[in-house]
Amino acid sequence: MSVSVPGNATAGAQAGGGGHGAAAGGATSSVDHAVVNKMLSHYLLIVLGAVSGALLIWRVTTVLVRYVRTVTCLHNDQQRYFAKPSHNYSWFQRNILYAPIFSKRHNREFQISSALNVGTLPSRLQLFFLLAYLGTNVAFCVMTIDFSGPLGQVAALIRNRTGYLAVVNMIPLFLMAGRNNPLINLLGISFDTFNLLHRWFGRIVMLESVAHTVAWLVGNASKNGWSAAFNTAITVKFLMWGFISTCAMIALCIQASSIFRHAYYETFKIAHIALAILAVLGLWYHLDLKKLPQLKYLCAVCALWIFDRAARFLRVGYRNIGAGGTKTLVEALPGGACRVTVSMARPWDFRPGQHAYLYMPSIGFWQSHPFTVAWSDEAEQLDGEKGLPMDRHDVLYQKKTSVSFIIRGRTGFTGALYSRAAANPDGKLVTRCLVEGPYRGSHQLHSYGTVMLFAGGVGVTQAVPHVRDLVAGYNNGTVAARKVIMVWVIQTPEHLEWIRPWMTEILAMEKRREVLKIMLFVSRPRSTKEIHSPSSTVQMFPGRPNIDTLLGMEMENQIGTMAVTVCGPGALSDEVRRAVRNKQYNGAVDFVEEAFSW
């Protein structure tokens, strides 16, 4: 990006970035536009701050409502008051909060072929915010500019305005990209949503950068010709670095498109980081050479990036160093999946819904991939000297936490991991793994009288921890849950092996039969003999479930407010979303979709 004046590359950095005095209609006009540029940039940050503030109020309100509902329902087995829907709130959830853009498609990917994926659609609320923010940026780029003036003057004003806004937009762009984004927990918004916003903010920054560069070229070419304009852009150091930064941003948006991102994820990730560094480095030199005021915003961008990387490094070090480090067992399972169990170096306060990033240098050097934590166990280590007095720190140090993941082998890292484990005679691989986490885990279901968890394939890793948590809470009298229904869709009965040891433990829990029902749907059974129901609370069916029918049956005898969660293929998620929206007026029901787009 460049912030020079048309027709004069060496004079191209007026202190305010507002354009050359003569070209902009005099010194006073130049100062006025510099003030306007700064003011609009601040307004942009104020807009984002206001949206965050509104979301924070919403977050605090929902947390208080759920807390009151939990406390009220602890000793109330009927919870009739909380089962009644609010007409206005049901309308809001059906038509805005949970609504896809059109009929039902939201999380189901558009695929040209098995190798070409063009991504998913945002929800209606997400689309409204993105269009509103894009419209705000377009308005800020053109307002107060007199387009009837000379071409050079108009180009100078557009150049400075778009350059200013592009740098300011990089602050939320880098904030949303971070795994340690504090807004995730503060606002209760998933990393998946921030990932979506990050991609679209990146496109806005790229478009403003291109407009900034093109405006400079047009202004310069209007006086000196196109050949001279391009020659100046690549020979003057200040302009050259801006041009490099813009080109890097264009390359970032192209290689970050869904087709390239999904087809070559490992390559995409490395290239994305390298291009981002090049874009920031080029922009830094571009601004620093002329000491432009936008440099302070870029400093904030760099601080955010450094903070996130430092936090990742500290998390990895804290979780994996000490007490002999981490030890990892990888077990190849039927259906092309593997169970990864990591014995952590330090205790881990596990909550359902958490995920972590796994680094396995022997499988993929420096690669890290996110996976939902399917199970966590904690055991005492008694290998120290007995009889010695211990303080609280010693007690915590003696506890050893193991966390487990179910990983479906596909391509790249996951495919290599499964192949390495399956190649061993016993189907087991002992290796070194570094765990970065835990992250998230903000969706707690303690305040709901009825909880229905839908899972498809390895999406069961999201449901199992909630099931254990709710059954234990029912036993202890610490949750409102009186009905917990887990619906798991699998291709073959072999997939039951993925979670067999954990389900055995859950089914042995006290009072489990009073609260828990499990429904297994096998979509591709080899024969009807494979389908059998062990008991009335654990049932198995052939084919795919009718989501509308299942949800309707449970809502007929609904206890309290119902939570419906889903984690699995996009088609399943969209079908559950559609069913919940259609049932909004039948009872109080909330919808939680667990997804991780990449």
C-alpha cells in the first residue's frame, strides 16, 4: 500500500496522510481531510466496540438467566415454568439467531468434487453483520469526498482514506485469527465464528489495500502516464514496500480461498503465515519510512500477533514440560479412526466441549491440529515417598491427567497418524505429542431440564463428555437435567469400538437409567443381525434418524428448557438446525452447534 501524493513520489507522505495541499485544494482542506480520516478510523473502532459491548450485555444476561434457572430447578423435577416458550424470543431464535440465509443450508459444504470444497454459508445473523460492516467501510471510504473535482484530487483523497481504514481493520483481523483471542470466552462466541469473521475482514483489508494502490496509480498516471506510474511504484523504496504489501495481501486472499485451503491445508498454513509476515513487514517499512501516523495501529497489530504466539508457546511449555513430560498412545481402531491418549505432565481441569491442538513431530513436524477432547481421567501417582507431609502444591503435582481424542484418518496429518499406528502388529503406536490447550468449553448444559445431543461419526467426542458430566451432576444434585438423550449416527457397528471403554464407564454410573437414553443409528449395516438393542435405555436402529420425529417425541414430555446440540457432518447439523427452528413455538428450546471450520 502507498500513501504518496499523485505526481510527486518524494513528497508523498504528508504528516496527516491527507494528501498534497495543492492537489487537495489548499492547506486547510488537506488538514481537514487528515482529521476526517483519523476520525473515521476511530469511528470504525467505536462501531466494533459497540457491537462487542452489546454482545457482552447479551452474554452476561444469558449467564445470569442460566444461573437462576439452574438454582431454581435443582430440586424441581417438573420445571413446567421453564418449558413454556416465549413467543417473541422464539420468533427471534427461529428467524434470526438460528436461521440460515435461505431454507436450511448453513454448515453443509459446497463440494465440486471429493477434492474441491468451496466452503459453507454464514448464518443469517452473521451475513447481516458482515454486510453492515462492509457497507460501513464503503461509506467511510467515500463520504465527504467531492467526486466532481479533478481526477488527481479525488484519487488522492480516496488513496489516503482507504489506506487509513485498511490499517485500522488489521487490528480486529489479527485479533480474530488468534487462538488466545480473549473475546471468545468474554463474549461466548466460538472460534469457528471468529474464524469466519477473520476471513471476511481479511477480504475487506485486501479490497481497501487494492483501492489504495489503484488510487495512487490513477492519480500518478493522470499526470505522468501509466508507464511512469508503475516505474515509480517499483523503484521508490517507500512505494515499493507498499506495493509488495498489497501484492502479499492479494496472494493471501487467493490462497486462503476454500478450494486451496481444503485441498492443500498443510501447504496453505505455512504459506499463509509467510505471506502475512511479508504483508506486515512491507506495510511497516512503507509507513515507517515516512513516519506516517498509521504506524501506531500497526504496532497494535504486531502486539496482538506476538501475544498470541507467546501465549501458545507458554501453554505448550506449561502443559508438557515437567514430571517426565507427556506420553502418548495411539491405537488404530476399526473404521479408519484412531484413539489418541495423552498422559499430561500437569493436571488439567477438564470441562466438556474443550478442544486442544496436538503437535506430533514424528508425524508432521511443526504442524498443529485441533481436536475435541473426548475423555479425561485423573489418577493419583503414588511413586513418591510415603508418609511425608505434603502441601496443596504437592497434592496437585501428584495428580496425573490423561486426555483422549478420537481422530478419523483422512488425508495429510490424520491419514499419516492412522497409517503409522495401523502398520504396527498390535495396532498401537507410542510416540511423543505436545498438547496446546485447553481451549473453549464455554457451552455448559447444567441449566437445561432436557438435553438432546446429536452426533455423527467422530462428532460423538463432543457428546460423550457432556453425557458423563450431566449424569454425574444428576447424581450429585448439581444440575437441572432430568432427561439426557444421546443420538449417535454411525456407518457400521464397528464404530462403537471408538468409545466403548468410556461408554462402559458411563453405563455403570449410579442412577444412569433414570436420566440417560442412548439411541444408535447404523446407516450402513451389513445385516439385520448386527442391529440389536441391549436394553430399553440403549437402543439401536438401522438407517438414518428422522430428526423431526425424535425431537417431537421428546418435546411432548419435555422437562424444563431443552438444549439441542449437534456435532458432525454439515448435512446432519443443518437438519438438526431446521428441526429446532420448526419446533420453536412448541416449547422452550435452545440450539448449540459445535463446528470447527478451517
